[in-house]
Amino acid sequence: MDSLINRNTPKVMHIDLNSCFATVEQQAHSHLRGKPLVIAAYTSPNGCVVAPSIEAKTFGIKTGMTVRDARLLCPDVIVRDPDPVMIRDVHIKFRNITRDYSPNVVPKSIDEVVINFDGVLAIQRGLENIGYEIKKRFRKEIGEWISCNVGIGTNRFLAKLAASLHKPDGLDVLNHENLLDTYTSLKLTDLNGINTRFEARLNANGIFTPLQFFQATETALKKNVFKSIIGSQWYLRLRGFEVDDVQFSRKSYGQDFALGKFTSDVEVLSQYIMKLCEKMGRRLRRAGFVARGIHIGMIYDDWTYWHRGRKVTQPMFTTQDLFTKAMWVFNQQPIKKIVSKLSVSCYDLESSKESQQSLFDEYDKRKEIAQAIDKVNDKYGEFVITPALMMGMGDVILERIAFGAVKELEDIYC
């Protein structure tokens, strides 16, 4: 067996809030504590469960189930809508606490961060001590019902794996001394990044356990199992070497929304598109970019899909710029059908300072107005000043915060 393994002191910490959406709701409403609770995208029977509480999980309720199925498993389960304001507040406090220990903090999702302590003096206190201190601060500064799992490892993969070992409220360290014993006790799908498709590919090559995965040679993983550089990356990842700490430059900004009430009404859909363009535009402007490409995507109620992207000659900066071009693309649909989900994105980004200036000053004035409106909305709350088309749209698009990504949250609020 290849003995290559990272024997350095672990310097990466992964922190994962326990049952985040549900726990935050229980923190805010004490009468919900200790009770089975699910947060669902919609509370109707077909609504999707996005977060079961720790108590709900004991009944077998899982993320992705319908509300109907959750009630079959636990008739007394409490169903609530997400509360984006509370979730946003907790995420920002969570992130700010972790930044007291290292400048290198990367939010991976709404309830997860990775902290790199390489070159940070705080590491001299010991990462386990820091981990326990962070746990205490969460309960004191965010709420006594807020708990988290802390994982420590020599790379991001092992730190995340360590954080998953003893939920809820655990703290574990994975290093060269206990790594193989840990692999012995797990299934392949317990490894972050190994889904059922990859599991089948590994099985087809005689690999059925994480330990066998670890024991496979780099050549076998690269040439036989994954048939690409991914095999070499897994070879290093499993041994504690960092291959995932890669920061990619921003390529686009986008927003999407699943409609609660499906529609083909162009007037209603244009309101959705306007609000998505406003949210996207604020992020674009805050980052100092303009865009020269716009993309629209739609899923219809018959599960078919249409999308199209187009380049433009004049750079887009204001919400009106984005909306006008988005509607131009929207109107290119070959068939108008009932829409269930909308997405809008802009791409081909360039610095707003470096973009070619207009021959007339009207464009520059519109940019200044857009930036002034953004400052007002940043200070006094979302959509205090809105385009006329969005008047009365407070409940047309319910605000949502996704688990899997925090780009929008970080772009606007952090």
C-alpha cells in the first residue's frame, strides 16, 4: 500500500451550523424548541423540506422530502416558511465571529465556513481550543439554541469530513494518526463529493469502501476509475493534501426564482424579471462591474426548458439596462408556455471604470443615479426605492436564501 500521507499539523477548520434554518427558527421562537419542525420552501403538501430540525430528523425526515411525506412520518411535525431576515442575520454574525480568528475565512454555504489558519498566530492556542471557544461564542452571541459541528484537518476535504462525524454539536480532528481508522468506519457516500454515480464507478473498479479508495494507486484512479485528472486529485485529497483551495474569478451574476403560482402572463413574468434584474444589478454594481451579455432561462410546467444568451454592444450597468435586454431575450421564446421557474444572469464582465464611456452624458448620469439608489437601499432596506414596474410587488417574489450558495448575501451585505 502507498504510504504517502500528509503528516503536517492540521491548519484547516470547517464549521457547520446544525440544522441551520430550523434551529434559527427555534432560537427565535422558544415554544418550538425540542419539537419536530421543518422549514419548507412552501408549506403546502407538495412543498419541499429544506431543513428538518434535529428532533424531526429522529423521525426519518430528510431534506428534499415533501411536506406531505414529512407528515406521514410525523403527523405532529410543525411546518414553517423560511425567514430570510433571521437567516441573514445569523449568517453575518456567524461569519464575523470566525473572522476574529483568521483573515482567511471562506463561506461555503449559508451555514458553513472554512477557516485556514496557516500563518495565523492564533494557531498557537491549538485549533481544538479555538473550536470549543467558537462554539461557546455562538451560543452566547447568536443564541443559546445555536450549535455547530467543528472539523479540523490538513485540507478542506478532511476538515469537512471531520465535521460530519459526530452530529450534532461535535468536534473532531482528522490527521495521519487516525485517518485510516476513520476510513474503515465509513461508507463511500459518506465522503463529500462521492455521489451514487461516482460510487458506482468506484464499485465497477473493485472499490467498495473508503479504505479501498485510499489504498488505490494514483494511476488506477486516474486512468481506470475517473479517466481524468480528477483521479489524481482524489488520490491527494484522501491523503490530506490540499487540492480544493482554488479561488476562481467571477464570471457572471445571476438570480433565479421558482414561481409559487405558475403563469404564462407576460405582464406578471415581466415583473418577476424586473425584480430579479434589480437584485442582480445591485450585486453587479457593488462589485464595480458592467456586463455585455444577458441570459434568460425558463422551466415550463411541462418540465421542458428554454434558455438563450445574447451579447450587447452597450455595457449594462443599471437595472433598466439589464431589464430591457432581458426582456428582449425573453421575447425570443419560440412558444409562449406556462412558466414554473425563471432565471436571469449577466456575463462577459468588465470593470465599470474601464468600460468605454458614452459619447453622450446620459448613460453616465443613469449610472450615477443607479449607484445613489443602491446606497439608499443598502442603508434603509431592500427595495425602499424601486422601479415603477415593481410597485406593489412586496409579495410577488418571496425572498429566499439558499443553503448551497452565499454569493448574493456576501455581495450585498458583507
